[in-house]
Amino acid sequence: MTMREHHLDEIKLKLDSLQRQLREDVQKLDDPQARALFETSAEVLKGLHTAFEHYEKKHEAAWEDSEVKVETKQTKAKEQTGSPKTSSPTHG
């Protein structure tokens, strides 16, 4: 397991844990607004967990070629500023 995969798993576990806690606490609350807040928060965390899974599995178009986009941006930046290998200081 890579470091990235380890961190993704840790975050997903924390999101799941907090989501479960919020859903359990909803049953303990009498205030309808607080119940709605806890339930909405649990749904948002569920969405975040799904987003992490999609990133991990590259299910969304935004994640599929993110590495290619970064490399392309870096290459363009080097072309605009000039690569250090092509520029050499003049000694005189």
C-alpha cells in the first residue's frame, strides 16, 4: 500500500466514523432543526466519502487524467520560462 492509499483509507475511515456518530446522535435529539443539521451533515460526509472513492478509482473524468494535466502545465511553464538545461551562464 502506498503512502497516498494509506492516507486515503485513513480519511475515509474518519468520514465513516463521524457519519455513523451523527446518525446515531440524530435519534437522541429532540430539536427538529438540530436533527436536520445532523442528518444533513451525515449526508455531506457520505458525499465526501464517495468523492474520495471516485478519486481513488479514477471514476470521474476530473480524476482520470489529472496527472497528465499537471505534467502538461509543468511542461508549458518550462517552455515559457526556459529550461535550466538550455540556459547556461556566460563566464567572461
